[in-house]
Amino acid sequence: MHSHVDAGPAPAGAAGPRRLDRLGLAMRASHLLFGFLALTCLIFAALAWRTGDVFYLRLATEALIFAGLALSVDILLGYTGLLSLGQALYFGLGAYASAVTLKAGYPVSGALGAAFGLSLAASLVGGLIVSRVRGVYFALITFGLAQVAAKAVYNTRELGASDGLIGVPVMPIHLGVATVSSDSPVGFFLFTLAFMAVLYGAVAYLLDTPFGRVLIALKANERRVPYLGYRPERARLAAYVLAAIVAALSGALYPMLRGFVSPELLSFTTSGNAVITVVTGGAGTLVGAFYGSLILTALRSVVGSWTSHHLIVIGLLFMAVVVLFPKGLAGFARSWVEDRFARTGSL
Amino acid sequence: MNAPILEVLGLGIAFGGLRAVDDVTFVAGRHQVTTVIGPNGAGKSTLFNLISGAMRPRSGRVVFDGVPCTGAPPHRMRALGLGRSFQITSLYPDLTVFENLRLATEILEPAGRWFLPVRRSRLALERADALLRRFELTERAGSLAGALSHGEQRRMEVAMALAADPKLLLLDEPTQGMSHGDTQETAELIGRLGREVSVLLIEHDIGLVMQISDHVVVMHQGRKLAEGPPDAVRADPAVQAAYFGHA
């Protein structure tokens, strides 16, 4: 694919293939930031293991799980240009599917399979509705769907109603080479990290395919998409289903960590937090979901130990980030990495 | 192979009481440049929207390359072999020139490539490269489309329409806002394109129309006023009265 150079002598500093493909370049920058984050997590895990900490490991594991929800929001918001205010619907669906499956005595793989299958079916149905609309209508319909689901769960005795489901058993997770117990703080943290790395990798891969480029085209300029040969509703539906599966698979880990699920998981607070997480971390970066979730969780924990009014502090910080770093924290860092890549012309 | 690429029969649509396109019939020949002219508000862009699938006609028929396709949506018209450009530039400003073109050529890849990395789309990449050379955008390949000059963006607009290897190109005022030099270059380009693919053009620049068109359709207040070879149309008294403003 170097044939463009054949057209004539390339001028000094001409675009090499890497510079031609800014999306690919940006994705590589995200990968680098994700690698850095994973490394930091590993160091943190080693330190926590040495000091015998449980609390912060559990908290960090939870942050990673909610990062998965934020990742699913980023597929819609950052790449397809759709604001979902009800992504907790699928996160909660995955969590409940997982809790019910585990309580019935099935292994972790069964819980993940249930979350996958249910979210696929539910998002295909929900997607038929929401893929017809965009903008504020998309936001409101996703919000409405999640509210309906949350109320339904809240009023279903079989699902524990307002109390949720408690007593999800501790499960061994067989990984071929090793077996991790879901109540091992270090083990489950590392499992969650690896699980999220796979989700991140899968989403990043898909966004780098022609399919992913059509999603990006929807965000950048939907008007032209039909004339390029694609149906915007179909592409929106595919993005919605993909995001739902990512959210549900992340949610499926929640009852393994906490041993219970509650209707709170489907609430607007959960959906809204995911949006705030993505915007803080950087929409359209994938990796921003992880930075956003870890940073916000750390802030909540630290500020929360100083004052009970920690939401005020978090709110002010969020506004500061939006004003000072409109691309988000990881988005800001990624731009810098991208520039370095572009200048050196290599990774 | 002498059958027309596009047949438009009695096409019409109304917005409220306004008959934006009213009973328009014409034929666009294969490997020819057919040009639609007319004053602002004559219904030219609406006519394009009816043909390309942006709007459904209320009456009439469209036959593309022998296939009846009245009211077919844009993605189906693309599959039949229609490419269109927009009067108001409609690119992907935040993507590079190269990425824009690859996005537009990607549909040529077999469906099996849908979930493989874009760099594997060899056909799309080669075609995007060829378009860069042809439209003299190779040096700008790595620039964001939004950073191009107006003239370059208008050229991109044509390149995007041509990207998916159409049989018929619908070009909606491709030279709008261009400098005189750029307009002349674009005219030559369209003239050459007309021999490879078929071109249906909306154009305001009468000099350009006369220079490159094989067939001219004149529209006025939604209706077809006249059609024929450029010289005959120019000499038509009705056209002179309505369009050139003198008889």
C-alpha cells in the first residue's frame, strides 16, 4: 500500500502510511496508554499483595468493572456519536443474569454465557427501537428503557425486588493454566484486569475494521453514510448491540466480586456515572473509560474519607476537567502521544 | 449497450402547495455528460434528491441502467451504480483525506472483509490511492479534510462520489465557489469522466455547460422547459426568456 509514493517524489516530511491513517495512529496511542495502565495495575496488585491489603484491591476491581460499562458508553458516545443515558440497563442485566446463574450452581463460564446471550437478545429488541432515532431522542429512549427495566426488577420478587439478590456463591474461575477464586482479592483483580484487557482489545479491533469505520463515519457526518452504501440504522443497531454486550459482560463480574446484585445497578445514577467517567477520561479513546473510572473511584475514596460532601468536590473537579481538558484526561495524554508518533513516524 | 443509463419519467414531488419538481421527463445517455441547468429554485437539487434516493417521488418513475428503482433508498442506488456529490460539501472533516477516500471505497470490498482490519482491504486502499493521484490530492493525503482549501474540498467531493466505481455520477454544482482556474480544471476533469462513466451534472456556469455537455435539460419552476444539444438549447427563445433573462 505504498503505491501512493509512486505517483511522484514525496516532498520532505511527506505523509507516510501511518500519518495517512490518523485513526489507526490514535488507536495505537490508546494501546500504549492502556499498556501503561495495565502495568500500573500490576504494580499496584504486587504492592497490595505484599501489604496484605484487601479493601483497595476490591475497590480497584470494582473500578475496573465499571470501566467496562464506561467502555460500552464510549463505543456509542465516542465513536458512533450516540449519547446513551441508559447503559446501566445492560450492565444490570448482565449482573442479574450472572447472579441468577451462579446461584443456580452453574460455573463462571455459564454466568458469562448467560450475560452474553441475554444482552444480545435484549439489545436486538431494544436496538430495533433506538436505532431509528439519534441525538436527544436516542438519549431519552435509552433513558426510558433503562427506567422501565429498573422498575420491573425493583418490583419482581423472584429477583429479590428492592433488596436485590444476595448470597451469590464464591466460584472458582478456571483459566486453563490456573484457577482463581472469585474471593481472592489479588487473583480476582488480575482476572478482572485480564478480562477488561480482552474486552478493550476486542472493541479496539472491531473499530479498526470497515465495520468500525462506518460507526466513526456516523459520528463524523451521518448525512453521507447512505451514499457510501451503508444503512445508518443498521450501523446504529450494530453499535448498540456491541455496546450492550460489553456492558453486560462487565456487569457479569459484579456479583462475583460483591456476592450480591441490587436494582441500584440498573439505575440512572449508574448510567450517568458511566457517561461522566467517559467524558472525564476522554470520549472516543476507549482507554479513557479505564483512566476515568480508576481516577474517579480513587477520588471518591480519598475525598470521601475527608468529607461526606465528596460529591460536591467530584462535581467541581468534573467541571474543571471539562473546561481545561475538553478531550478528557486520557484524551489529552493521547493527543500528546499521537503527536510524538506522527513526528517520529513510528511506534 | 446504447440503452440510456438513466430514464426519468414524469417525476414529481410537492412540498405543501409548491410543486418543486413537476412532471419531469428526460434521459441521460451512457458515457455522456447530461447537464441540468436552471435558475435558483428551479428544482434541480430536488430532482437529484429524487433520483439518488434522498426523497421519494410522489409521482413518476426512475429507471437506472434498465432497473426500475423509483424511490429506492440511497444505499440501494449506490449498489446499482450511482455515485453523488453534494452542493454543500459533505466530507468527513476530522478524518484525513486518505481516510475519507478509503471510507468511500470500502464498500467495494467483499463482505468477508467487514470484520477484518482496514489495512487488509487491498482493493479499497489501491482505489483510494488511485483517486488521490487522479484528483492531485496525494500530497494532501495525510491532511484533515477539514483543513483543505475550498477548491480542494470541492475536488474531494467529486472524488468521494467517484470512489465506489459508479456507472453514473450525479454532480451537484461541483464548481461552486471555485476560482476561475479551478473551474476550468474541473470542467476538463468532468469532460474526461463523462467518457468513462456517465455524468449527470447540475451547473450554473453556462460557459462550462456549453463546453462539456452532450445534452442539456433546462428546468424552470419545477418543470422541464427545454432539452437538447447545448447549442440548440442556448438558441431556444423560451430558454432565453426564462433563464438568460432576455429574449
